[in-house]
Amino acid sequence: TVFSDTKVKNDFYVDHPRTKTRFLCIDWSHPWGDVRPAWVASVLSKEDDYRVVIIYHGIYSNDGGTLTPEHTDIMTVIQPYKSKIVALFTGHAHLDNVVDYYGDGSVPVIITSCDKFSATAGSIENTVDEQCFDVAVIDYGKSKIELTRIGRGSNRTVNISLS
């Protein structure tokens, strides 16, 4: 079931009952505004034992180190719930990186390079290296996320903190 009980089009979450994982997707194309922080907090504050994976496009700018204006706001809203959050997945920066935003290993911000063809990013037209994306497998037993790369780039493993 997709839950889109927000006033912002394309913000939604999906629950995976078997693993008790909630995937919270926040649409990049709308401003953070006044309504969205309350909705995100309401999803994160649900009284259940679900862990949460957040998916949001624009956390860091293209240099991978400069925060977008919305980033600080989002991280402020999710901070009280960071013990429930497995990771925040983002793109936009056109590079691979993992950022420990809070400095305590609690919520890895996993940045994946852009899938769009770009000769400057190492794309090779008409080959598997023309694109790049990751297949993510969360292993709660081993407290890690395995990222298998399809296309240019390499596989990565990210350790996660589980409460």
C-alpha cells in the first residue's frame, strides 16, 4: 500500500511489513515549505517498530559537499527520530559519497552518482558504463547496506546503526 496522506503531490511512503521497513519518499520538485516538515514528522513519529529509509533527490549540490538549502531543514526535522532511520538515499550530486551528517554514525546519507549520460562523469556511450545506479540490499542482521553498482562506478558497503 502506498500512503500519500500529504498535501504535497508525490510525497508518500510505502511499508514493507515482513521487514518492518518504511520507505519515505520526498519529492524534490516541490519547495520544503510549511506543510511538509509536519507531514514528515508525523510519518516518523508513528508509534510502531518500523525502521525508516528516506529517499530524497537533492541533499547535496553537484560538488557533493555543499548542502542544498532544504538539506539543513530536512535533517533538523528528522533528527529527533534518527534512531528509527536506517539511511537517507540521495542523488543530484553526480558523484558517489557517504556522509555522516550528525557525526555519530546514526544516519548515513548515501549519495549515488547520476544515471544520466555524461562524458565528464566517465560515461561511455552504448556500453554498460553509459549509466549508473545501485541496487541496495539492507541486511539488518549484519547492520549493513550492500550497494551493487550497475554501470560505471563500483560496489559499496555502508554500515548502519540500528537501535
